[in-house]
Amino acid sequence: MERDLAQVMAERWPDRAAEELRVAAMLAIGALRLAQEDWRQDHAAHPHAARPLAEHLRATFALLDRQVPPAA
């Protein structure tokens, strides 16, 4: 998945270094996997009141933003 996303990103941003795009793709797919895990646990605990996956994904990316400094 990471490789596929990095290839699509390279088409969108051809001036970016391949290494940079691979790392960004890795972080994005990792965030998606963590969000899915949280969503599944939320859904199992609260099947009728679970938050949408998109909310879990936003929360995961917010956590990532706090952990990884912005690129210069």
C-alpha cells in the first residue's frame, strides 16, 4: 500500500524526492491502520454510537502532527 501511495504522490508532486514521498506514504498508511484499529475497537464497544472512521483518522493525524515536526 505504501509503495502504491508513494507512486501516486510522485505523479501529483513530481518535483519531490522519492525518499520524501515514501516516508510520507509510510506515515499516512500507518495512520490509517491505527485509525482503523481504534475504529474497530470503538465499534465493538459501542456498536450503535461508534464514531465514524473519518473522525478516528483525523484524531490519528492530529496525534501525528504533534509527534512529527513539520518539514523545513
